[in-house]
Amino acid sequence: MDKVILAFSGGLDTTVCVKLLEEEYNLEVITACVDVGQGQEEVEKAEKVAKNLGVKQHYTIDAKDEFANEYITKGIKANAVYEGYPLSTALARPLIAMKIIEIAEKENAKAIAHGCTGKGNDQFRFEAVIRSMSDFDIVAPIRDLNLTRTEEQDYAKKHGIPISSDKIYSIDENIWGRSIEGDLLENPENEPPEDIYAWTASAEDAKHHPTKIAIEFDEGVPIAIDGKIMPLIELIEEANRIAGENGIGRIDTIENRMIGLKSREIYEVPGALLIIRAHQALEELVLTKDELLFAEYMSTKYSDLIYTALWQEPLREDMDQAIDNMQGRVTGKVVMKLFKGSMLPLARESDYSLHDIELISFEDKENDQKEIEGMIKYHGLQAAIYQKLNR
């Protein structure tokens, strides 16, 4: 039998895919779970489910550090926020796809499979990378067979496939954020229940006293919290904890999916939101007006490329070079104040600061204020001529 590598989480979709690939496609299934910080419990669950399904070979790939250092850093430097929320799921998909390709090459597989439906974005994100970086066939059983969630559950019951019944929502999690969708959340008229949140306190239950946190950056990448230098993955975990207990990071949005559907999505991104806000505050201090305007444009375009499954687009690589060049001066410290869901920068400092305290001071006598008068006379000259003609 030909081999197929299945990107495997142990959830309903991928669990059902194992049996579908064996029976409907006559393929030998090898499962692979890529750990990008979804939690040890989820990683172990995938291993256990694969074993219970009789899968002969299951891979667990630890990619947490690579995700943090090679992908999240790019997201931070570009302020990768799409329609109001920091990208987390979309940012991890290219890395997961690349790791699956590596397993497929090692196993001399014929194809790569995933459990995506035909309604979401992930089918694009996986397949864009697989098609551009390999020649493997792609199999998508849930989409190909047009299965609904209820039909998947019925199929699992009919074939004696054990499925977890403790989750009614579709949840994707990595070190940079959580996304929650499905069930009653699909209807935007429904208020989300408190039990969907795992990383954040509500504003009402958040800490009753403000928290001040100092984040230090080196060339756009956070390196320390409150003076303690730590690996990026540990820093993100600490940022998640601090921001989460202060009610930071809940985002409830109506998102525009790639295929044109509007979808109600809920995100928990406490650490990501805190770090990106602090990063932007530091950029305001060290970048010129024109750099900031261009950085805002690049952030929007960069985020759109990630969201729309175009990580392999050469423009993204071109933008990385431009962003890295600008980020060389984004080095310094920002003190943020967190309180019951709100977040404000209190202080910023950098050796690359373009803020000149002597020039801006009202006590400055070195620069004659009267010299500005000539500049004012010619400011908006064409607009002034136009208005005179109108009068």
C-alpha cells in the first residue's frame, strides 16, 4: 500500500480521516503532530488517539522554538495584525506544512493528507505550501466527501472510532494565541460563554490593581521582561500570563474568510497583543514619520499575505528584508500599564530615539521661534491661492 502522511491533531476531523484514508483511498496512514505550543496535553492526546486507532507510525515534531524564533519574530517586527487581532493560527500553518513535507520525504510517501473542510482557510494554508515546496499528491477526505460534522460523528460511531465528546467548540492553539469557533458561537447573536476562555480573565475578574511591565526589545524582538532576559518562548509564556490575568487579549470579531464567507471568530491573544502594542510604542519613538507610514502599510499587506496563505510569496521575503532594515533601530524599553482589559504605554526609552527633549522644550531659547514664520507663510500655498480664487 502507498503511504500517506496525515497532519494529525487527534480531533474529530483528523481522527475520522485515518479510517477514511484506509477504507476509501486504500492508503497506509502515518500520522504526524507538529508541536507549536498547543500544550503538552494536546500533544499527548494526539499520540494516544493515533495509537488507539491502530496507526503503525506516529510522529511528534517539537517545533516550538523554531516557531517562536523564525515565525513569531517576523510577526512581531511586522506588527502582523489582521482585522484587529494578532495572527496566530495562520502564522503557524506554513511551519506545520513544512514539517509534514519533511516526514513525507523521509517515509517516501505518495501523498499528504489533512482534515480541513471546504469552508475554511486552513485548506489554502496547508496546500499552498505543499504544492509550492513539494510534488506530493494532496488528499482532503472531509472536503472531498463533502462531510458535515454530524456525518463525521455518525461515521465514527458506525466504525467504532472513539472520539472525544468533551469539546463542543473547534479550538486551535499555539504559543502565540488561541482561536475558538463553532457550535453556538457561529451565531453572532449569541453571547460567548465564559468557559471558552482559558488564558484570560474577564475584565470583572481581572486583577483589581494596575500592573506595570517593562519589555525590552533588541532590533524589534522582545528579549526581556522587567529586566530579566529570557528565551523568546519563555518570554511569550510570561507575557501571556501577565496580560491574561489583567483581562488583556480577548477579541470577538466577524472575520472575512478567504472564500468570501463571514465568520464569527473569537481569539485569546494576551501576550501577542501586549508585545505588539509595546513594539509599536517603541517604533513611534525611533522611526521617522515616513517610516511609520510605510511600516503601517507593510503591516497591513504582510498580515494579508499570511492570512491568505501566501507565506511562500516572494513579496513576503522582500518585505522581511525591508522590515529587518528598519527594525535595526527598534531597540529599547517600553513600560506598559495593564488594568482590567486596558493597556497603555507609560514610558519609552531608546538610544535611537528621534525625540529631542531640548528642541521640544518650551524653555528652549537657542532656536528662535520667530524663524518659523517664513515656513508658515508658504505652508499650504496652493490651497490658499485656490481659496482666494473662490472668494
